Amino acid sequence: MISVSGEEMKLIDKYCIKNLGIPGIVLMENAALKVLKNIEMNKYNTFVIVCGVGNNGGDGLALGRHLMVQGKKARFFILGNMDRGSNDFSVNYNIIKNINGDIVHINSDEELSLFKDSIIDSDIIIDSIFGTGLTRNVEGIFKDVILSINKSEKYVISIDIPSGLDGNTGKILGICVKASKTITFQLLKRGLMGMEELAGEIIVEPIGIPDMVIDSVLGENLKK
Ligand SMILES: NC(=O)C1=CN([C@@H]2O[C@H](COP(=O)(O)OP(=O)(O)OC[C@H]3O[C@@H](n4cnc5c(N)ncnc54)[C@H](O)[C@@H]3O)[C@@H](O)[C@H]2O)[C@@H](O)CC1
Ligand SMILES: [K+]
């Protein structure tokens, strides 16, 4: 099984979007549907979805939309500065607003305690805070939220990479979500290898990226 660094995965995504013209939002929707496919829907009704403001967060929003459409209860907690939201995050954020989704921005201790209460009442937590875009140690409110997720001992599904784990090296940057299951997109991220302790069951799900892109970015030799 090929494994890639988080950086290589970002290059593959970018090549797909820029050179083939597959819009990022299409890849994001494919990603969300692949996470949905791996949720035992009859087991869970109340979802807490924790989103950063990058494309990993966008995946969580798109997943939550499908859960809402299927009649599940979803509460979205947003972490980060909305002005820095990625384009595809913003597309999915606006859709959730338009369907009257239950959204809370965690900017204060009050909202943090609301978050803690919500996870106690939930059946399952979706971790879509950071994916391959994690660049530095997790601190502040991000760290508080991840601490609460881990203390809750709830069933946690991490999208692409457990938030806080460096997709390139497997290093924990300050703190990391302890997931029950991680659905990683298209190719296994090198940082996940051997990390079942943190990532739980690791499932690699293709999201529609043609092999020719992987060959072009990684080079023929790596494919053999
Ligand atoms: N178009 C694409 O590239 C696709 C990306 N996908 C998803 O997008 C992810 C990559 O998205 P992005 O590159 O937007 O990055 P992420 O969404 O992983 O996170 C980056 C965001 O978190 C911030 N951040 C990074 N480290 C931080 C820290 N320590 N504390 C606080 N904030 C921090 C960054 O400023 C940025 O806003 C993938 O892991 C995957 O889940 C999928 O939707 C498939 C398509
Ligand atoms: K994540």
C-alpha cells in the first residue's frame, strides 16, 4: 500500500483541482460521503461535529449535512477565525446556515462549557478540526477542546487524520485526538502508519482522484 506525506497529499489534491479541473468541493463531497459510508447509522442518533475552518472542517460540515438530511441530530462546533475560512469550508458553512443547522462558534469559556455538555449528551463525536493542514503545535482553545473530546471517552471518528497528529511524521503536535476510527482519503498518510493506538481503526477511502494524478505527483517509481 502506497503511503504519502501530508504535503504530498496536498500536492495531489492541488494537481487534481488545478490540472484536471475537478473542483475541490467535489473532492470534499466525495470525502464526506466516504465517511458517511463508514458510520454505523443505526447505532448513533446525536452527533457532535467539531470543525476547524480549513477543508478538513469543510468535510465535517458536508458530512453533517448528509446526517441532517437522514434525520440525525447534528450540532456543529466551529473552532478558528472565520475570516480565514477556506473557500470550500465557507461553501458548506453557508449551506448549513441555510438549512438552519445548529452551529456554535467556540470563542469563549462559556461556549467551551456548552461544548462539554453537548458531548456528554451525544452518541458520537466527529473530529474535523485539522487534517493535512496542521502546521504547528495545538494550543489554547483548540487544546481545551481536544482535551474534552479525549476525556469524554465517547466514540470518535477522525476525518483524514486525528487532529493534532502530524500527517508527515506521525508526531503529536502538543495534543492529539484519540479516535476510535479514522477515515483517511485516497492514500495512507505516512504519519498514520502504526498509529492505531491513537487513530483507532484506519480506513483508506478513495475520493475519486485518478491514478494519473498520483503517478504525476509521486513519480512513476513510487507506484511500483
Ligand atoms: N481540496 C483539498 O485539498 C481537499 C482537502 N480535503 C480535506 O482538507 C484537509 C486539508 O485542508 P486544509 O489544507 O485546509 O487544512 P486543514 O483543514 O487540515 O487545517 C488547516 C487550518 O487549520 C489552521 N491551523 C493549522 N495548524 C493549526 C494549529 N496548530 N492551531 C490552530 N489552527 C491551525 C490553518 O491555519 C488552517 O486554517 C485534508 O486533511 C482533508 O480532510 C478533502 O476535502 C479533499 C479535498
Ligand atoms: K481531523
